[in-house]
Amino acid sequence: MNQHPHVSLRGSQCLLNSLRVLIFGSFAFVASAYAQPPADRPVEVIVQAASIKSLTTTIEALGTLRANEAITLTPNDTKKVTRINFEDGQRVEKGQVLVEMTSREESALLEEARFNADEAKKQLDRVQELAKRGAASQSLLDQRVREFESARARYNATESRLKDLVLLAPFSGVVGLREVSVGALVSPGDQITTLNDDSKMKLDFTVPGVYLRSLSPGLPIIAKSRDLGNKVFEGEVFSIDNQIDEVTRSIKVRALLDNKNHELKQGMLMLVDLKAASRDALIISESALVPLGSNNFVFVLDETGGIVERRQITIGERLAGSVEVLSGLNAGDKLVTHGLQKVRPGQKVKVLAEEKPDAEQTGEGTHLSDLIKQKNN
């Protein structure tokens, strides 16, 4: 009945070893089932060639309207308002008198300056006649000239101060709300009203710097605003700023919109669609793109050896189902678009079909099964 303990331990150890072999064998079988095919066995793929396509970029932005010309009407001196010649929102013409201020003192001074200037001119004429006959000295003639020039300068200065008391419209436009009343004492910097030339409107908006090469004066734009029920206004780019903002990396663009009906108002927010200049771009299918972190790669087919090469590229604008390539590829390079999950760099591949670029597609689209049938036929 006495049994040796080490005999039972040996049996347990053998059983454990058998279980380990069974488990490891199962794992090996599963791993072999999902392993990549050997390097000498071609992987079946579908490819597409990189192609040149004409692109017209549509840029969306938010812009703010400004009047073609806009000023805030303020006095040049501290005076009382004696007359206001406009109503709120009235349209005025260039040179029209808008505001008059107290000017009795300046008018009297102007009369005095005019009298002094006329008298100095008479004295100068008299001395000039005497000088011609040799009856007056040159020094007396010079003195009369100085007196006349001084009197004329005082007259011009007084006349200028008098003109500053009458505010004229510097251009045709529409005035805003009146901020003062007759009899009010106003000083330089006080706002009387605003004047806007709204025959045309400037639309200022910003565009990302990456679109700089696509911008140029004369490009057409379409703008609309919710304030006007999304009514569409057409215009064109008038000017582009000379610098890119260091913080936002965007550039300011100004467009002009016609405003014959005076519907557009300064400060209005507008949604802008800008049709950038057309350009020839290298386009690939989006399905060929393999992003890895901040980098992008594609698998390029070497048709002479039937192998694929992984190549890093720089992409630009993304389109519907395709991507613009800025560098790293040439037109005509064939890229793997389907079967990427099985492809490794330097691996041999078997091309089942070649997709046509989007520009060459016809109808509703081409199914992969149709492509494969076409290739086999």
C-alpha cells in the first residue's frame, strides 16, 4: 500500500507538459492562419494612376461690410451750432452744407482783414508808380510789399477759420442719426453725425495663408447675409493685404459689392464664397492614402519588378474622394488603392484591375467586381 510520492509528481508533470504543447500548438495554428502571405507569393491589389486635374478652389469665409467711404462728422473748433441742414438718414450731395456754427466774430474779423489787405494793395501800387519815376526808394518799396503780403496772409487765415465753421459733405452719400441740436456747444471730437458713401460696399474677410497662391484681384465672389434673407450679391476681389497675420496665419482680402438699391449696410456680417483661380494639380484617390501620425504615405507600384514601394508625400487640398499631392509623386505613378492591409514595402503584388481617375469615370461609377472582370477579360 505504500506508494512513492515522486511517482505521482512525475505523472502530473507529464500531463502539464502535454497541455503546454497543445496550447502552444493551437496558438501557432491560429497565428499561421492570420499571418501575411510569404514574400514570394504576390498579393492581389487594385491600383490607380496619379493624374493631373484642373482645380478651382472654393473658399468660404465670413466678412464684414464697410462703406466705400465713411467719416464721422465733427467740428474743428469749440462753437455753438446755429443751423443743421439735414435730417436723419437723408441723402446728400458732395459740397452740400450740413452744419453751420456761430461765425459773427469771424465774419467781422474777415471784413477787417479784407479792408487791411485792400489798403495795403493801394499803398503798394502807389509806391510802385513812384519807384518807376525814381521818386521812391527801393527800401520803401520792399516795406510796402511786406505789408501787403502780411495783410493778405491774415485775410487768408481768417477766411480759413470762417470756412471751418461751416461743415460740408466731402462726398455724396447718406447721413446717419443726428447727435446734436441747434444751440448745442460742440468741441473738436464731438460726433455730430456719420456720412457713408454706400453706392459700393467694401467686404473685408480673411483667408488662410495656404490659399495665397490662388488669390488675385478680379476673382469673382458671391456673398449673402441672413439679415437680408440670404439674398445673393455678386462682386469681385479688389485688393489683397501685403502681409499675413502672425497669429492666425491668414491674409486679409477686400472685395467690392455693387449696392445700387442701398440694401447693404456698414457692419453687416456676410457669408462669402470665393472662387479661387484655377490651377493644374496632381490628384490621387483618397483610398490610396496611408496616414501615419502627421505624415502621409502611399504604396507605389514598380511595374518592371511587380513590387510596391512605400513613399512619403505632402498633401494639399482634400476633395470628395480624392486628395491633392504637392510633392512626392509624379503624374502617371500607379498607387495601390485596394489591398493595402496586406501590402508591405518591397512585396510583390498581382494587379487585379486598374481604376480610372475620377476625371475619366463615366456613369454612376464603376464597381470593383466590374474592374476585376475587365482585367481578367
